Amino acid sequence: MEDKVMIINGKVILPDGIKENAVIFINRGRIEDIKESSEIVNQVEYEKYDAKGKYVSPGFVDIHVHGGRGSDFMDVTVEDFDNITKYHTSGGTTALLATTASTSKEKILAVLETMKLVKLRGSNGAYIIGAHMEGPYIDYDWKGCHLPSEVRNPDPDEYSEILDKCGHLIRRWTVSLELPGVENFIREIARRGIVVSAGHTGVNYDVVKEALGWGVTHTTHMYCSMSNIVWDKAKRRGGMVESIFLLDELTTEVIADGKHLPGEMLKLTIKNKTTDRIALVSDAMRGSGMPDGEYTFGPKDGQKTIVEDGVAWVPDKHCYASSIAKMIDCVRIMVRTADCSLKDAVKMASIVPAKIIGVEKEFGSIENGKRADIVIFDENFNVDSTWVEGKIIYKA
Ligand SMILES: [Zn+2]
């Protein structure tokens, strides 16, 4: 396509509502203008793309995704990065945080070095905003599918080296709040502008409240690998779930794959946090887009999982080991099971996650001057095309 494109005949999902007769003008990868179709006379210099009555939505920003189509970001090759970022455009994702699992310092640095190469060259699929480190500073008792041998307490020598070498690539870090030394770690990453996300954690309300002062702002996969109602002998205390509901300062995210959380829990989260404070995330792993079978979570020698019934399981099937969803699936599940309007579901998949990680000036909505990151889909949530910086990267 040319540098100048206009998308016509779409139902455009704008910040203030869905507009049936809006036309989007794209110039050199940016949204140049949004006009009523009646205002348009003859724009010969713009190539036309006919959305054929489908929804024209801001591209999705997935702030928690590990992999897809057989690859994980922890495979640490440019080819695997390309495979994942391209694959997820088929689900409408146009920007993402490449997410790591708990692993050694060497492997963490290798992932970040690979990301550096991909960012220098430019992405072939969804844009990689940066990294989301999920672990390794995670409480053993709340590790979920992270390898028991890889979770540990924050080590200042280790994290200082990671931060000094590659800290600028890290946008978000998921950490348990109960570990020795965690306050210093959180204060340090918050100081560097990294979004601190509490997760894989069993703490009570008092600890969460205190951790707000350390710099915690976000929380990792609501309800999953986190405490609710903590027992202190006969006494009940609020856990992480109750803290998220009570503390407006905290944002959260849901894995809306239709497996991790049933409709009533998605509704409960919306009722308590509002759609302005919840991001939809895929938390997808390498088994997404692949036939059922065995796959590892994280690196190739990571936790074994079984993909079956539309989700990844740990081998003994006592819990899930992340999802195989794409972002468009999460939007669909919110609309169909959580009484969520399409506009709100799209908001939770685009501008809300962009705000959570502080990139809303560039990403997350169809507005003048922003990146032309767009997904076009029909009323059955079939993706027609996904556009990254004004270029069609995926076409059904
Ligand atoms: Zn994850």
C-alpha cells in the first residue's frame, strides 16, 4: 500500500463511541485525520481500503504475552521473535510486551539482547514496546507454572546488572510482595520508570497497602496465582484480590480466554475496578495457534505443559499454565460472557493497557497524530486485517 491510505465504510471505534460513517486518513504510518464521509469530496492521492461495514478498531496492546505458533520469546532468536509478533497480528495485536518466565540471569540478558536486535532492525509483526519480566523474584508457594528451581529472592547484584545493561528495554516487572529484599528492589525499578506489577503473591491487605508506597501500581492476572482471604489462625484478612478491589490506585488485568475466569468473575472484576482499570491480556504461550499436544512454558527446557481443551495445563492438570488465546478472543469473551459492550472490551484491549504502561500518547486509540495501529474485524470477531503503523501486516 501507498503511504497515504483512507479506510472507508467502517464502523470506527473511537474514544467517544462507535462512528458508522467516519473515514480514517493515514499518512506515513500515522492517523492524519478522521472525517465524516459526507465531508469528503475527492481524495485522489489516497489509496482507498474498503472496510465493508466491519468494525475498525484501535490495534490491541497485549502487555502480557509469552509466545505463540510454537515459539517463546525465551527461545532467544530473532526468528522466534518474528514468528510470535507476526502470529499475534492475526488476533489484532499491534503492540506488545514480550514476557519472560522465571529463569537465570544469563537467559534474561539473552532475551533482552535479542529484543535489542529486533528493535534496532524494526519489527515484522506487532511492535515490541519492551519487556515484561514475569519473575524470577517470585514466592515459591505462588509460583504457578514457573519452574520451582528458577524462582528466588531479589538479589541486588543480579538485578543491578540486568538493569544497568538492559533496564531501558524493561517496561514492566511482575514480583511477589512477600520476599526478603523486595522493597529495595521495587523502589529501584520504580525509580527507573519500570511499571511494578504485584503478582504470584500470597500477601494480605496491609502489605499491599504498604507496597503502594514502594511503587506498585499494577497487578498480574487477577485471581490467578494470588491470595484471596488470607487466614491468620481464626482471623480472616483481605488478600491480594480484596486489595485490588479496595485500592483504586491499583490497576489489574484479566486473562479473558474463557478458561481462566468464568463470566461471573470477569463481571465481578468490572463491577469493582471499572473498565478503566482493567486490561485484557492473552498471557499466551507457545502452544497458541498450534495443534493440541505437549509444549513448554517459557524456554524450550522450561515447565512442561499439555495443550488441550483450549488452554495449557501443567502435566498433573491441577492448574492452568497460561493461555492459548489471542487478543481478539479476549475481546469476544468479554462481550459474550461478561456483559461488556464492544466499545468497553476494545478499550480494555487497547487504551487501558497503553495507559497502564505509560505509552498512551502513541498507542491505544484512533486519534489524530497517533500511530496507525488498527484492526478491522466483523461482528463475529473474525479479523479481516491488522495494520501496524499504517501497513497491513495480517490479512485474512
Ligand atoms: Zn505469564
